[in-house]
Amino acid sequence: MQSILILIDNLVTLIVWVLILQVIMSWLIAFNIVNTQNKIVWQFIYALNKLTKPLLSPFQKILPNLGGIDISPVILIIVLHFARNLLFEFLLGSPFR
């Protein structure tokens, strides 16, 4: 059972890092630091968007428009950590007993 928990923990960590990388790349594009005309950069951004879009779109539909600020990655990271901690607590028992 611990192997499954370790796998879930690693997957959550990987998803969080991909989300952080996607946010940083979107900032770099917004401030014209990264040129999207470069094919390698465009493919990297395309891959990040393909990985994160299915996870972020439910939150983007629910959250209100904040004038160009997308807080859905932050909400998703909080939800992922909450779900991971809840699963660990459920399967391993509460540490507060």
C-alpha cells in the first residue's frame, strides 16, 4: 500500500512542477522575454498547455474573470495537496490520535 501512496505523492509533485513551469512560461511570454516564434519554444509551450489544459479547464469555468489574472493553477495545486493529504490520512490513519 505504501508503494501506491508513494506513486500518488510523486504524481502530485510532478503535476505541481508542470503547473509551476507552465505559469512561469506564460509570464515570460506575457512580458515578451520568450519569443514564441522560435519553433522549439513553441513546441515546449504547446506541450505544457496540452498537459495542463485538462486539469485547469474545470477550475477556469468555475472561477470568475479577474481581469487577465488566472488563479486556477493555484487553486488546482491547493486541491491536489488537499486530496493527497486526505488520502494519506484515510489510508495511514490520523496522526492526531
